[in-house]
Amino acid sequence: MSDDQLLAAIRAGTRRTNIQDVDLTSLLAQPPEHALAYVLAQSRPLSQKSFAVNFDPAQNLFLESLVTQEVLEKRVIVKAEDFFKAIVALDYAATIFFNEYTVFDELLSTAQAMERQDRSLDPTLEVVAQCIALHYLDQERRSMTTYVPARPGVQRYERINQQIDTQYAHLRRVSPMYAAEATMILSAIADPRIREHVQHMNSVYDIKAALFVDTMLGYVQDEPAKASIIHELMSNNCYNASLIAITTMSKEMVTQRMDARIRALQQR
């Protein structure tokens, strides 16, 4: 649309009831990451720690927006190319499902064991997903045998999930740094359906849930469960989608262990 056409539409709008009659949102086209960047810019940061030596400004902003201070204080050893997605998945699981941080000790022990075998080895995203699933499974088992305080994940999610009004996001300018952070998020998501849907989310914890789901979904084998996870996410039931993802992978880890034991017994 030319400038003259845009000005004509604005002038026409002064004779109508409000800006929605003109639909400037459709006239002012923005790149896919714009609305996501707007949500990030308007949300409260989750941490204040800066890593000037290791990361560039957009990466620092990613950690500030999506990772809590408690998690940034932990020692996290993960394969370099998986770090940002992995730390968001770990943070989400610790904050929403576990309500504690011992999963980081377990991951560190795994990393140290791998290093003893080969100093070039670091945990991959798959190892991180397995570690999260096994920790969830361990908590579920302990809750059946001993008293474990309730872990109302959905209440925590709803309490901290700040919603941002994005109705006029396309009419607002955003910092190039937030646009770069939004691009980082979109490039980290493997599933194209999730990548498309994230562009329309309006809260940081919904975005974190989507990154968590995308992490776990890459290693879930149950196709009907995968379809259910995607359906919940696309219906904006982001917590439910993440819960199905972690419970499904935990159950599959149990099945895999049982199959391995059966094979070992058969080989005796």
C-alpha cells in the first residue's frame, strides 16, 4: 500500500467510530516476529543476570526474558547448540512441575559421567528431555509411597502467567533487540505448527510452554499423544499441552526400561 493510500484510510477513519473500522492492523504489515517481540518487550523480566563475556546482547535478553534468576545461578552443562532451548525447558519444568531444582544436580551428574568417558561429550537436548522425564517420574513414584506436598502446577502457571494485550501490537514499534530475541525463539522451535502458533501468543509463560512442548515432542513416540499435545497447544491450553508431553515421555521411559530388562533376561 502506498503512503497516499494509507493517509486516505486514516482520514476516512476520522469520520468513523474508532480505529478498528479502518483496520490499520491489516494495512501495516509487520514481519512474523513483530507481535512476539512486542510481548517480550512488554513483559516483566524473569531475571537480571547478565553474561557479557559469553553471550551477545540478544542472547542476554533471551535469558533475562525467559529464564528465572534461580536457574541462572545453577551450573548447566549442555551441548552448546542446545543450550538456550534446554535451559528454558529445564526452567519451565523446575518452576511449573517440580517446584524445586534438584533436576539440575541430576543433569550435572550425568554431564560429569559423560565427561569421564569422553571429555568432548556434553548432554544433548535429548538427554535433557530424558532427565526431565525421569525426574518427573521419580516425583510421581515418591508421591505414591510417602507424603509429598501437592505440586499444583496449573495454579502456579496461572499465577505467574502475565497476559499482554496485543490488540494493537502491529501499530507499535519494538526494539531491534527484542526482534532479534523473537527470531531466536522461532528458530529454536522445530515443529512448524508450534512455530506458527507462537507468533500469536501473548504471554512469556505460554511461549515457554511452547518451547518446552517442542523439546519433549521431539522424543515422544506415541503418535495419538503427539496429536493430543498439539491440539491442546493450538487451543491455547498451553499448560495442558506441557503436562501431557511430560507424562507421556515419562511413561515411555518406563516402558523402554522394562523392555531393556526383558531383553537382558532373555539373553541370559
